[in-house]
Amino acid sequence: MDKKEEGLIIDPNKPKKPKRVLSGMKNKQDRETVGKIITDLKAQYDEKDFADVSEIGKHGTKGLMELIWEHVLQKKDELQCVFFVMLTKKRDPVSGAHRTFLTTHIACPTPHFFQSMWRFNPKTDELQYLWSLPGPQRAVDMYNERAYVPMEEWEMMGYVIKFLDGDLDKLVVHLNHPSRPEPQDIIVK
């Protein structure tokens, strides 16, 4: 078989394809730099357009609780029984970022890391906070270094201790009992 037949030899009479321009511009001088774009965008805002960090935090928390209540009220009409709302944080395998998920359960799920749990009673319209757990490393650090945990994290440390000691699992077993006792009756005993 001849190389010409295989198409491996380039014919000098055949016209060449034009070069592909990726940016749509012929040279770099016509493009704006990232720094210039950022500076132009910053110039559009003045001092009153910026928020304080604490203000942003308040609105972020407020948005989360509003989202939870919206979810609860939607499920209340749908389920018409006592149910549990679980907020979990999972790592997206592609981007590596943590994403938050809100799910509803008829039975109380087993406690695990990166989780917060609420119980909703439709008869009283009461949404009761049950627990929150941090990631595995933080939980172990809190458990082992209890004396050094800041005061504002003591409530979470209490949940971590109950989780690692198995008390949260016992609470879940009692909550999933058909009679559904009130959580404070179980915890006080």
C-alpha cells in the first residue's frame, strides 16, 4: 500500500485551514485585563452597598431557618403525622465543596457527622431542635479536649459526647417507638 493512498502525505497544492482564534480578537492588546474588570466593577459600588460581616451572618441564618420552616409546612400537609427534618452537609466529589441537603423522614434517622435534626409535631405546630453534630475530626477533638472547648460550643459538645457514648442512638430508638414519646421525657430520665 502506498503512503499517498493512506493519506499520510500532505499535498502542497491543497489549501491550508485558517488558524483558529479562540478569543475572537486578533491580538492581546484588544482584551481587558482581569484587574481592570474588577476595578471597574468595584467603582460601581459605594459605601452603602456593603454589609457588615455580622449582618451577613444574621441574614444567612435567617434564610436557613426560613427554608426549614417552608419545607416543614409543605411536608405537614403532605404527611399529616410527626416527622423529622434532617439537615446534612456532604462534600461534592467533583468540586470538593460542601453542599447542604434538607430531607424529611417519618422515622428518626441514625445520628451521623455533619448533621442537624429537628422533630415536627403537626398537632402543636412545634418544630423541636434535637441535635447537631460536626465533622468527625472536630467531634473527636471536642470529645478528647473537653476542657479547651470554647463556651459557645458547649451545647454542641454535649451532643458530641452523647453521640460518641451511644446516648443519641438510644434516643433515636425511643423516638422511633410507635407511641412517639416527647424527647424531653427521654432525656430527663
